[in-house]
Amino acid sequence: MASFLIIDDHPLFREALGNAVRLALPEARILEAMSIEDALEILSGEQGIDLALLDLSLPDATGFSGFLRLRETYPRLPVAIVSSEEDQHVVREALALGAAGYLPKSTSKRELAQSIEGVLSGSVSVPRDFVATPQRRKAETSKALEVKLRELTPQQIRVLDLLRRGYPNRQIAQELQLAESTVKAHITEILRKLGLFSRNKAIIEIGKMDLPDPRNRPYARADRGRPQ
């Protein structure tokens, strides 16, 4: 019997998604969560969840932060994103981060069921009109970012590392013993140096790259006197 975890804060869509799962697998066991915290609590006591179906818009998550928290805590759990956001850039970013699939909420129940069956069989489900980014362009982007990463101070590297793991500003501040306003200032400067327009873009682009080790670099003036 396959087990699913549906993570969505809208009860009507949880019900609709559950119906799609049952259409694909009538005997499926379905668990539900309204937030990332709820999902993590369920996963801590459940073994053998075959697939999590995650909405990007949750009370305790923005952008891909919830997805990244799930991947950080349960790296072997397949997570497919089910979202009303159908922008191709968002789909590409989700797949680049390792999503098992991207299922638009506008998809019919039967199509959702077919997509879920495909993901369980090992396929990566994407919207019909999805067009992948050419590999050459990806390689060029990664190489340019590797150069720009060298401009970051050690403290900015620490902030970026936690950022790409899905930590919100408050948790980054706690981890690094910084004021939350200082974290916000660091993130603004990180985005400027990397030439990225949002923290979500930074999460995507930096997600699979190796960051410089801040211990092997001299501290920049901006880091001196701050908690390390």
C-alpha cells in the first residue's frame, strides 16, 4: 500500500488532491498537513512515506523554503510540488532543486492521477508546455556565479549557506548570533554581489554549488567585531 503526505493549507484542495491520489491508487494511505511544521512532525513519526505532495504557498514557508526544509531533513523523501504558479522559471527552479515533479493545480483530476502514477514509477512529471533550459546556458550561469562567490565575505558565505538550506531570516540570525536586521543587510548585499534579484533565485542558483569555506579566507573588514 502506497503512502502519501499532502501538504496544503486549503482543505478543499487537500480533498481534491486526495481524490486524485485515490483515482490513481484506490488503496493508498493518505496523511495530511497544513504547514511545513505539521509535515515535519508527521514525518518524524511515520516510516515509509512514498511521496509528499507540496504546495509552495504555506503559512510557514515562502518560495522554496518549505521544500528545502523537507529536503534538508528527509533527503530521501520524494517531493512533488503542486502549485497554482505555472511560470516556466519557477518550474525549472523546482526541478533544479530536485523536485520529483511539478503538477499545476489547474490540471484535471485524471491528469493529476496520471502524473502521480508517473512520479511513483520514477518519472519526473512536468506541465505539458514545459521547456527545459539548455545545458550550455546552465553551465555558463554556474561558472559566472562561481567567480562572483569569491567576492563574498566569510560571514556572507555563512548566511548564504543557511539561506540556500531554507532557513528564514530569524533562524539565520539565531544560528549565527546576529541581529535579524544584520541578516537582512547581508542578504541584500549577497544578492547585489551575485547579480540575483531575489532570495528564491539565490536558493536555486546556489543550491547545488560548493560554497567557499569561510575558515580558509581572511575576514573582510565588514566581518570584524561581529559574532562568528
